[in-house]
Amino acid sequence: MKMTYNTRSTATMVTETDNNGNKIINDDEQDTDAYSQNTSLCGTVFKNISGTLCLMMFTIFYYANKGFMYVWKIGGIYIIWCSLHYGAAQLYAYYCTPSTIWGFIIAPFMVATPQCTGLRWCIMRGADTIISMWLVIGAWFMQKLGGYSLS
């Protein structure tokens, strides 16, 4: 691994290369490159907007995207479980217990099928997981609100 030092104004930037001479980009450099690419698009995308306003818009979108990704990393599992629970409940009502007279007649036979058993498992485990996540979120919030620690 070869390292070269480049200076830009008052900051020093370290560029790493692998054994083949390819540049290794760190996360901060990727953020800077994405930011500079977005700001250079201002003139081409929005021709009638001033440069300062366009820069402000791209800055807001840039940080909103970073914030969304942070929230997704933390709450993604919760969102997935909520979606799975909701979808399974809707599918179970539609396929396993139709709201017709015929659905009433075949419901005892349908609940034993593998697809209805799997949907019922998703509904029950999804509900348990969502309740557990609410308890964790509530305990975390109360700890932050009260300033007390559990230790």
C-alpha cells in the first residue's frame, strides 16, 4: 500500500493506493466528491436560479439524504417488520378468511394450509417484535428524558 500526501490550502489529505495503483477512497473523500458533483450540477439543472440559492438547495438535499440514511440504519428493521406485519394481515384476510358466505364455509379448511399458517406466523411474530421495539424505544426515551442510567 502506497501513501502520498497532497496539501490543499491548510488541510493535508492522504491518498492511499493499493498494490495495482488504484486509488482507495475513504468515506470523507466520497462525501466531498458527491458534494462537489452536486454543486457543479446547479448551473446545468437549474439555469434560472442563482448560484447561492442552488447551492443552498443542494446542501439541504445532501444533508437530508445523509439524515435519511442514518434513520434507515437505525429504524430499518422496525420499518421492515411493520411492513411485513401489515402485508401479512392484509393477505391473511384476503386469502384465508374471505368476507363472503363461501369464505365462511371454506375458512376452517383454509387456516390449515401452509400459506395461511405462514401468514399467521408473520402476523404473530411481527406483533411481538413491534411490541418489543416499542418497549426498547420507550425505555431509551425515558432514560434520555430522566437522565438516569440503569447501572
